Amino acid sequence: MTNITKDTLTEAVLATIADEADPRFRKIMISLIKHMHGFVKEVDLSQDEWRTAIEFLYQTGEKTTRKRNEFILLSDTLGVTSLIDLLSGQATEGATESSVLGPFYVEGAPIIDNGGDLIGQNPGDPGVVHGRVMTADGTEIPGALLDIWQNASNGLYSVEDPDQDDNNLRCRLHADADGAYSLTTIRPMPYTVPDDGPAGVMLHAMGRHPWRPAHIHFKVTAKGYQDLVTELYPDDDRYIDEDAVFGVRDSLSVTFARNESEDDARSYGLNAPFFDLKYDFILRPA
Ligand SMILES: [Fe+2]
């Protein structure tokens, strides 16, 4: 392999992958190498630009810890995470669309009663989130487990904020025998993804901001059905059309309706006015 030229190099590299390599790994590496070589040729990458890119990846590694993964942030802000989510979740007709899990999920949140409260001592706009868990044909799914988490009125999740209890604004609850679920909480806030590292430098250089529209995260599971990981976004959020991680889908942009009824408020243990978010989750059979 002495006659390497810019025209023969790609084939030479591809030829080094053993035929016996794992077939899926082989397919991925062949495509990756072809795309990387094609990219370098397309932009005619200079030595300086290549060194800048390597330094950028080095800094990305330096910034990364178990709690703060700058590589995932790059994947999120470049739309790769959402693309993989969209490819894997190609919706069964009528099923709820999925969205990204995000970095703030914590397993094992406390189980509260259906109809319970997440507000506690949290300041913010109170409201109720309620609906059913069902199949695409409208059959209720009894006892589905909903794992729910969101940020506080300062824009921070409990895991980012030493002033919040570890389980603040996160819980699990079981839907009832009719698939109905309900809880009271506060309206979530828009927030910025961490922009004090290489991903932030990249966003800034592209002329982009790091904001995500407000949302509540849900993971809905039930025996015999595929797990659903999704987010619900208030449709009047100022960042609804410019999510830094591209997680918003039309069907997940929902109205946090303003309810003025004192009677309704009392039935939820709230004062009027409050926001009233009704949403049915549609699961896909496993
Ligand atoms: Fe989030």
C-alpha cells in the first residue's frame, strides 16, 4: 500500500476492515470512514482546522464527567440525539411521539399517590396535569407507571441545585384501573443547556442560543407495551420554535389552559386561577 493518493486513500482504509468483523460494526465503520473522508474533501479541511477540531474534542473530554457529559451535549445540540430518537420511534399510527430523555432523569423517584402533589414548598404557577394512559384504539391501560420530572421556578432541576431536595419535582405514580392519572405541580420554566464548555463555544460561534422551551418529562411504562419517553411543552413558550436540542414535536406542544373555576381548583387542592393540562398518553404494544 505505497501508492496512496487522495483518490485511493479511502478505499485503502476501508480495505483494512476484516471480512470477519461483526457485520453491523463493519457496516457502521465503512459508512463512518466514507462520510468523514467525504467531509474532509468537501470542505478542503486545512491542517490548522484539523488541529482546532482535535483540540475541541480534547476539551470536550476534559469537560466531561459522569454528571456532565459534554459529548451528549454536542450530540443534542447538533440534532443527532433527536434524529436517533425520531428514527427509533417511528410512530405507530396514533401513538404518542417520543422525545429525548435528557440528562436530568434519575431512576427510583419516590412513588406518590395518583392525584398527589409535587408543588410542596415550590414557588411558581400551580396547576394540574391529568389524563389517561391508553392504546391507539382508546382502550385504557390500567396501572401504567408514570415517571415524571421537571425543573423548578429558578430553571434548575434538583440534581443541578444544592438548594433543592434530591427528589424535588420528581415522582412516580400509578394510573388507576381506568388508566387515569393526575397530579398537581408548578409550571416548568425554559432553561439553558450548559453553555460554559466547548458546546457553548460552538453554539456561540454558530450564532445560536442555548435555550430550551419549558417542558415536563414523562417516562410511561406498562406491561405488554413499549416504554414511552417523552416531554410536553407549553405551546406559548417563547422558545417553542427554537429548542437548542430539537426535542419539540407538533403533537407534544400543548396548551397549559388557564382555569378560573374556584370549584375546579378546590377539587385539586389548588386556588384559582391555575393551569390545566390534560393529556392522554397512547402506548404502542410491545
Ligand atoms: Fe428537561
